[in-house]
Amino acid sequence: MGIGISVFFLALGGILAFAVHDGIAGVDLTAVGYILMGAGAIGLVVALVFANQRAHTSHVSVQERRNIQE
């Protein structure tokens, strides 16, 4: 899950948890909102950790030369 999807889940979860006062039979929209916000927060932390690891790596390029003699 990328940073954009995580932020989307955070926003959608916040809307469902705090702004929607209507209901669907058998579904607690507040709980669904909190679950989406939790998933978004975990996804955001994981995405930022991976991005930080990727930024601090070094790459070495090795070129091999062959002498071709006729």
C-alpha cells in the first residue's frame, strides 16, 4: 500500500467515523471508519519506513571488461 492509498484510507475513515450520522442495517459505520483509519495509519508508517530504507542504500556498479584477442 502506498502513501496515497494510506492517506485516502485515513480520510475516508475519518469521514465515516466523525461525519456520517446515517446508518446501514447491520453495519456500524463508526467502527468501519476507525478500522479504515487504523489501516491507513499502519500503511502510512510502513510506506514511510520502506521509503526511508530505499533512500539510504548505496548501489555499486561493476563493469567487467573482456579482452578479445584474435
